[in-house]
Amino acid sequence: MKSKETEFIMPSNPIYNNNANNIETIIFPITPNLCLIPIPCFNSVESSEVNELNKIMIENSKWFYFGRKLPIP
């Protein structure tokens, strides 16, 4: 998954557990603008979608998260 504008955040725990479906998914940023997710999805994503993924990664992070441009809480 590639983002042109908004950067992905790297969490200390890249495994997201959707409790509603009890499904675990890995959300693993490898560069600020490239993220690996092992599910079928679009190649490019909009800023709103990156922001939603970043929110999930921050909430799911156990110890820390980092990125070059962190959102203001």
C-alpha cells in the first residue's frame, strides 16, 4: 500500500486484532510512504485512509510508536 502525501507510523506492535471478527492482521510500514498489509487492497491510498491506519496502529501499540510526522493528539 502506497501513500503519496501522508506518512505511515511504525508501532511497537504491528499486529492488529479486530475483536469484532477475531481476526489478526499485520500492518507493517517499511518506509514512511509504503506499508505492507497481507490483504487485498488498493495500491495507492488517500490521506484519510492512512490517518485511519495510523490511528489503529497508535491505539494498538504496546510500548511506543514512531514516525517522521506524528499526528497531534
